[in-house]
Amino acid sequence: GQDANFDWAIEITDRKPGKVLDDGSIDFRERNLTTVVKEGDLIGRLVPPKQGVPGEDIFGSELIPPQPVNIEVIPDSRISAEAEEDGSISFFADIGGGISSETQIKEKKNSSSKRISIGIYPISNIEKDVDYSTGNIDFNGDVVIGGSVQPQFSVRATGSVTIGGYVETGAYITAGKDIMVKSGVVGASTELVAGGDIMAKYIQEATIRARKDVKAGSYIFNASVRSGGLVTVTGKGEGKSRALVGGLIWGARGVVARSIGSPYNTNTRLVAGIDPEFVTRADQIRANIQACEEKQRKIMKGIGIESMDLEIIKQKIARSRDPKEKKKILVSLKRIAKVAELEQNLQKELAEIAENQRQLSFRTSVNVQNELFAGVELRIGEQTLVLQDDENKVSFRLIQEEDELDIQKAPFSGNLR
């Protein structure tokens, strides 16, 4: 027999981080952002399986061939399927755009199958700067910009945003996936928000928010960086002398830099082992718990009680001669019980978040390849340490000895790429 096979007519490559060049800039050629097709392009061909023919072993007993692997291809609405004379099925692009694919393998007792989902998403290619000639960009898909994003202009994309130049002061970039900037990001009023990674040559005084990793090829200076993953500053090019100086750098899963701090700037704060999404959700839960408590107080006030004292409630019901008033009390008590149950569930979720944060704090570290200067404030989990002396090639992580939590220092021998 013969297993089914899907022959790609295009090269499918996984997305990977861009390479940091010697000057700290990002090489998009190493990025493999996506595979692009034009309308009418052949995407691939599905060759169906062939059932094997039964045979015999040396003793004359019948041998049943194994079931061949079957493949199910699920195209989205932007892809056409055409049956060929040989029984195969060809898939063509109805529009131009980027290819997305996902493969799932299902194993059964005597057989296995594969499911390949294929889609096409739009790509907006802007060969010059985003400025008055283009206006603000708002696009459902990936955006590729050949130039820079000029001051005060915005780019919004549901996919990734790739910028071949700079992001200037006051620009706003938001992406559902990654943001890649070949050169720098500058300006205290500049903001980048990504559902994936953010990479740039350097970040200066800007606000950076990434659900995953943040990587600067050269340096980060006086910026506000918040990452749900790892913050890395490789310190190439201009960053060879001072890689990470000033600002608040928050990496949920750690911070790695060639150097941190400066003899002339003591206002450098690092946070690790705390997930920003956990913090946001915990704040929402606390607000909801407060609302539940206020709701219960309001309901109790409406029936003339100050607390859920069962004896007082029983006496109040017994003294009441009005059936409507008794009914109101009973209905109000049920409402209080429902709100109390909701509050209990919120308290449980808050405790789970606290435990997840605690576990994360023990898995993360802050690593410095070269100098770490005195005055840097370091927080891992709930513990804070202000460096009193300069350090070199050092790593910090949270440890627990008996009931005491402490930030432990150890030598660091890793390399930055």
C-alpha cells in the first residue's frame, strides 16, 4: 500500500526570530516571516492513499496489509480545490496573501491519519514611510513597511507588523502577533503593543508591551518595557558600552543583558518572575470581589439587616406579619447567597493566580554577561534587592530556605546572541 501524501508546491517555513547583526539591527532575511502566494498560484496537491494487497507468509498464512495513513486537507474560503483525473486534488489560491498551515496527527489502534488546515491571510505592503501620504494604517492581516513610521502616525494590524526603518516619536504600533523594527524605536510618547514578540535595534524612552518576548539588538535606554516572556538586550553596536540603562524593565520569564545600569544613572529597575497578565487579571478579580461585597451590603440594607447573622434573620422573619415582606426577605437572602458564591469562586481564582505567580518566580532569573552597576533595583517575585556594589558576570534567582525567601547571586557564564 501507499500512504496519502500532500505535496506542497510552495516552500513552507516556520516563523523564527530575526537575526541580530553586528551593529544591533535586525536582519529580516533570517526571519522567514511568511510564505506569500499570488492569486491563482498552486499551493499543493493531495495524493490519496492506496490500499495494499493481501499476501502470504512462508507458511502460507494470509498477511493483511496495514491501513495506509490518510490525509484530510481543510482549506479556508480563500482556497479552491480541484479534482484531477488521477484522483489527486489540487489546491489553488483565490487571492494573494500569506499562507498559514497547521498539521494535526491522530493515532488510532490500527491506523493513523493526518489533518492539514490551510489558510490565506491578507498582507499590506507599504514600500515607503507611513506619513501624510499614506495616513494611519488599520489592516486585517500582516503589514510590511519598507520605510519608517513618522511622528504621531499609527499602525494597527491583526497580524504582524514589520518595519524596515525607524519608529519615530509619538507613533503608535499595535499588532495581534509580532512587531519587528529593523532600526530603532524612540520617544517618550511612542508606544508598541504586540500579542507576540517585539524586536528592534534599540529602544529609547518608549513604552513597550509584548505578550511574549522583547529583544533589543543594541540597547534599551530609559524605556518602560513589559514582557510576558523574556527581555533580552544583546548589546551589539552602540550598546557595547551600556546595554540596559534606566527605566522599568519587566520580563515575566527573566531579563538577560550584556550590561545593566550605569555609573551615572541609578534609576534602573528590573522586575522578573511576575506575569503582567496575571497582575491585570488579579486586579480585575479584586475589583469584582469588592463589587460583590458592596452588592451584598446593599441587599442587606434593603431588608434592614447589617450582617448575615442567622439568629437576627430568623427573628426578623418571625416578627414580620406581612407576607410580602417575608417574601422580600427570602428573595433577598437567595440573591445574597448567589453573590456570596460568586465571591467565593473569585477568591479561589485569585488564590490560583497567586500560586501560579509564586511558581513562576522560582523558575525565572536575571542574567548579566558583563557589568551590573550599583544602584540597580532588582525584584524577583515578591522579593526586592537594591545592588550596593558593582557586579560582573552574575545571575540572580529566587530561592526559599525553610520559610525565608531570598534573592541568590551566582556566576553567569552564558552568551548572548
